[in-house]
Amino acid sequence: MSLSFRPRWIFTLLTVAAVATFVGLGHWQWQRGVARKASWEAFERGNLQAQPAEPAALGELPRFTHVEIRGEWDTTRQFLLDNISHDGKPGYEVLSLLRLGDGALLPVNRGWMPFSGYRERLPDVSFTSEGSVTLTGRLSVLPVAGLASGRQAPASGGPWPRVTSFPDTDELARAVGEPLLSRVLLLDQDSGSGYLREWHPPGMSPDRHFSYAVQWWLFAATAFGLYVALNLKVAR
């Protein structure tokens, strides 16, 4: 008794397509894991002592750099970043503006606060500040919408604060009426007034991406193994 391998061409094409797809998806997840690992390591480096930063250099510094910056609060205009959850609870992140020494406006995330339960009754996030202040925090970017999250630009007119959902910098600038820096300062918990600040590295753990990559590659191996096993025939 001997075995012969006589696959049908349609099964061969389907197997090649499936294996190629699984291998490609595994490679994609692995690359995402590598990128996410680099991002998480950059976030951890942000735990180092804050270093003084000049306004003109903020755009050139790597994301999550821990900086010390001076400026004056613009207490008249603020944004409520909607659809931001914490521990499964809905809420807002409060985005305020800091006027730097060169005149530029830097968005500053002053932390998260829970949703009040009333869309028509916004929380009171007003505060007072006189003169120059020194703040510390991590340089980052605006939050990005997930698959289930909608986007809504802030209103171009009306009272402040203005509610917005995952805006970009240009949309915020149009509402303010002047340019904004693209960086956002994630304010340290002990720096300035604000709300809950428990900053975490973005996205899921790199290890999850790596495990997903291994799963896809196992699917590829399984598909190939089944292809071989199902097409081995006993020759008589």
C-alpha cells in the first residue's frame, strides 16, 4: 500500500489564497505590535523628569516627551472632548488653551470628568488664572476616534465651552479663530488645576498584537496541513 497526492486544482487555489491571506494578516498584526511596542516605550520614557522646552521646539520633540512649559491661560475658551470613557463610564476630557511666550496657542488636556447626564446642561469647567504659569506634562496629539465612535467638529459660534467629538486641530482652530499648535499637552496630575488624569499608553498591549499574529500563522499552518491530509489518497 502506498500514498499518492492528487489534489484538485480548485482546492489548491483555495488553499493558496487562504494561506497567503493568513500569513499576510499575521505579518500585519506583527508590524502593528512592533509599532505599538515603540509607542509604549516612548510613553514610558515620558516618566523621566520634565525638561524645559521652548515654544518653537514643541513640534519637533517626539511624542510623549515630558516637558516644562510657561504661558498664560486663555480662560475664556475651552472645549469638552466628548465620547471619552474612563473605567467604562462616559465623560469628557477638558481641553484648555495656553498662550505661549511667542504668542502661539497650545491645547492643554486638563483631564477627564464624568458625563453629567444632561446634554443640554454642560458641566462648569470655568477657572481663573492671572499671569504666567509653569506647567509640566507629556506632549501628545488629539484623541483619535475608534470604530464605534463618531466625529463632530465644534460649533463655529456660540457660548463656551464647546462640545466636540474627536476633532482635528484645524477644526479647533476654526472655532477659536486663530491657529493652534498640533501638539497637545497631557497635563501632569500635580500640575495646574483640572480633573482626573490617569494617562495610559495608546491602544492595546503590543503582546496582544503579537499573539494575534501567531494565531493567524497557526491558521495558515492548519489550512496547509488540512490541504495535504485531505488530498493524500491510498493507491491500490
